[in-house]
Amino acid sequence: MRLGRKPWLGRKALTILLIIVGPTLLVVHSVSASLYYAMNSSMLQTIAGHAVRTAAEHLPREPALAARIADECLKDGGVAADEIVVTAVSADNRTVMVVLNRKVPLSLAFLAVGLPSREISVTASARKQVQPPAAKVWKVLDYPAL
């Protein structure tokens, strides 16, 4: 042991440093996790909305094609196959719906304060508006009287 060195002083300094830095790190971690959650939620909602609007263009004529197109749009947008919970077309073939579920990584969710949940769930649907057939307009011709 060196002369003049006080080992308890080092422990006190380390304890004070942890008291100051620890909560700051927790706040930074919580803010990072909240930003991750918000950005992923927004991104998934945008991708799902695009997928159902694109797929709805094929309704009511081709419902199976509409479902496949919705799946492809989701995958092209970066959604993993295991994150797609449902891709469905309604019984009347006028509405397409997708449900997505993404898990926040445990490394982010651990010790994060204020996260709504560890899963990000998104639902989007689009309905094809079918215009009624236009009524036939009959033109009345004026014939000269005989």
C-alpha cells in the first residue's frame, strides 16, 4: 500500500459518479426506446396503409390477387414475414385488411420507462368504392309532325 493514498476516497468518488451518471443513462435509454417505438409505429402504419390501398385497387374482381399484393407490399416495405399477423379480404370482396405486430427488442425495452408496451401493433384496411353503373341517358329527338 502506498503512503498517502486513501482507498475510501476512490470508493466515494465512484459512488458519487454512479449516483450522477446512473439516472442520466436511464433517462437517455428511456428516450431512445420511446423514439424507437414511435418511429417504428409510424413506419409500420405508413407501410400498412400503402399496402392496403394498393391491394384495394384489385377488389372486388380479384380478391386472392389483392391479398398477395398486400403481402408483397408489406415485405417490400421491410416488414418480416413473422410480423404479418393477418392479411385478409372481406366476404363481400370490397375490403382488404392487414394486421402487423412487431416486438421491441428486449435490449431496448429493458429498463425503459414510459414505453406503452413491448409490442407495436398496427391495423390498416381499405375499402374499394364501387360506383353504381351510370344510368343510360336517352335523348329525346324532336321529329317534325306529319
